[in-house]
Amino acid sequence: MDPKNRKQRLEHLTAGYSQAGLPLTTQRRALLEVLAGRTDHPTVDQIFEELSVILPEVSRTTVYRSLDVLANLGLLNKVEHPGSSVRFDPNTEPHHHFLCSTCGGLVDLPTESLAGSNNIAFVGEGFGEVEEISVLVRGRCSTCAAKA
């Protein structure tokens, strides 16, 4: 991973905390460092395991609460799909996801990778306000497809 990108992600996350007027505690700072160093879509358990190596005293509840705060601030997206744990995505730019139905890998898909996806619109009525439109493409990743 390019350290410059990691540094930029960390600066973005810490700036978001500052702009929201929230104190950057030692635990929050360590959590932001863990998140900035990841390019995947980790679960709470994966984040907790990595963070507890750095801060053995951190609680799972603190991790849950901090991730919810980051999601509410728009600094992190929750990626939810049926049959899987919630994952957290530090990429808040509009994009879609590919989920491998064999290994469970989840990767970002640029919006332009789906034909017509730049013009996706919700035309249903009676649903209130639409906050997000995302597409989940499910299949087998190239590694799992090669093994089959």
C-alpha cells in the first residue's frame, strides 16, 4: 500500500472528527490509524482484533460505537448485504461492490464498471427520501472461479 494514501486517509478521518467537534482520544486515534491502513471492507470483529493488538484494553463496545460515529459523520460507509456481517468501507466516494459467493471477498467496483450506472435513478413512490443507491454484484472472484 502506498503510505501517502494511508496518510491522506488518516488526515481525512482525523479532520472529520475535528470538524464535528469531537475529541480525538487515544482509542479513537488508534482506531483511525487501523482504518486508514486498510483497503478492504473489514467487519467489526476484524477491526477489533487488529486494534486490540495495539490497545489491549479497548472494548468491543468502544469499537462498535466509534464505527457508528464515523458512519454517522459520513467518514465511513456501512456495507450490508443479506447473510453477512456488516462491513465498513472507508471509501465514501460513490461506487458499487462485488461479493464473491465462495470466499466472501468484497471489493469496490467503480460506478463506470456497470453499464448505465452513472444514470441510475430511483423512480418508486411512497418510500420517503432515498439516501443511497448501491449495486451489489454477486459471483465468484477470479481466484475462486479458477479453483472450480
